[in-house]
Amino acid sequence: MLANDKVIITVAINGGMQQDRGGAIVPKQPAEIGAAAARCHAAGASVVHVHARAPDGSNSGDPAIYAEIIREIRQRSPILIQTTNGIGVRRDAVTGALHWPSDSERLGLLSIEPAQDLFGIAGGSADFYNPEGGYPGETPFVNSPELLKSTIRAVYAKGSAVEFEVVEASALHRLARYADDGVFDRDRDNVWLLHGGGFGATPPFARNIIFSIDEGLRLFPKAIWGVTATGRDMFRIVTLGLAMQCDLVRVGFEDGLYLPDGTIARDNAEMVQAAAAIAAIYGASPATVDEARARFGLAA
């Protein structure tokens, strides 16, 4: 946990596929995302993770839409902005065929203007399965070694931080191998590991998450580490992470819609409030944007 018992709350505000349901309103267009991010910042979030949506609500990799999202967020609050590197698959409306974004399209999101503050990428390929996030069937997501290495080098060269999404412990050993090969320094202060449960074949069980956390800290002893999970398991794993004095938790509509009591949240800010309330049980409080900025090693 950060100094003074602070915890960074990241809100993954929309994802690429999640739709409104059960009273939950998922922000999709830039102005909606900007307003929702401001509400989440007021509730205690210091980082917002965003996906772009096309005008019809489908996922998009258009840098112009991302740029408009960044402008809309910054007009309303100082929250740190993290963009996805996943973009997501697209389904042809006529044939139903799935189309995956190319590595070059994904790397194009590293050069948005105005620039985002933080970045993220999965630590390896996985068969993604998240019914609560809009993926009801297993969908293979490929994160090539070239994409991962290029992202790491580019982000650290910018003086920023990249969140490595760890859904299986094998991803940690891949990253350690890249560090051994000189792609990055494993002892840098802002290696960022997000341990997840419930994504694909990775079970949202405490013993599995704890193993991943311990292995991550063994390999990257100075890492910023956080937790997340999907659906109804989100706040169980968030509670586990907070009990273990994690640096960061991630909540939000990208990964699920349920609050700790099993009801569906109407707004992402309710999920941030719930995470802050659980943190308070363990004597922790939400980190400010400036505190998060300092921990990620970002310039003021």
C-alpha cells in the first residue's frame, strides 16, 4: 500500500463491449465518458481506464475518438487517463465474422494527441471469457511478443507507466524473461502489475490470486501491484487485495456491474464509492491524483 495508507482506485469505465442493462448506464460517447470520469474522480478514483466507442456504440480504435475522449475528461477533472491497448474484436454486422485489430493499429494508440497519462497491455495472449463484460463466448486475444516489447519500450521512453494485465502467472515469467533480455529494468519503481481473476480460464479464487501476487513481487520486488476481477467476484477480489495492502484496485463497468451486495450499480461512481468504503475497513483511503502521479513516476 502507498505511503500514509493510501490506495489508488482505477475505474475501468466502459470496456469495448459492455452495454446498458439492469439500470446500469455505460458511458460510450466522449462527453458521456468525460462526465462519468468526473463523477468517479469526485468519488475517489485517481485513474480512469477508457475504451473508445464508435457513434453506434461498438468498440473503436480510432485515435480521433480517443483524442476527443481525453479532451472531454480533462475539461472536467484532473483524473489520470489510461487508454486501453486492447481495442477489442469487431463483429461484422452482416456475416457475424470476428475481426481483430492489427499490431500497427494498436501501437497507433501510443501516439494520441493530446496524450494520455498511462498505458496498459495484457502480459500475454489468452482465451478471453467475460460474460459480465460483454464477452459471452471464449474469444482468443493475441498479444504478440513484438507488440508487447514495442509497447514496453515506447511507454517507458515517454516517461510513463504501463499496466501489465496478469491473468495467468505465466505472463509474469514472460515479462521477467524480457527484463533479462534488456527490454526493461525489472527494478524500476513503476513496473505495474494488475492481477485478475475470472478472465477466461483463470479462476477468481483467493489461492490463485495470492500465488500470482507473491510470484509478481518475487520477480519484480518494487512493483506497483493491484487486483481486479469480473462480475460478482469483483469486490471479493478487491477486498482480498485491500486486506493484503495492495497499491491499487480496479473496479468499473468494463469488468462487471455488481456492487458488493449483489445489486447492479447505476453509475461507475457507485463502484468507486464501494471500493473506498472497503478500503476504509482496513484503514486505507483513496490516493489523490497527485499521489498516484508520484507513484507512477509521472512528471508533474
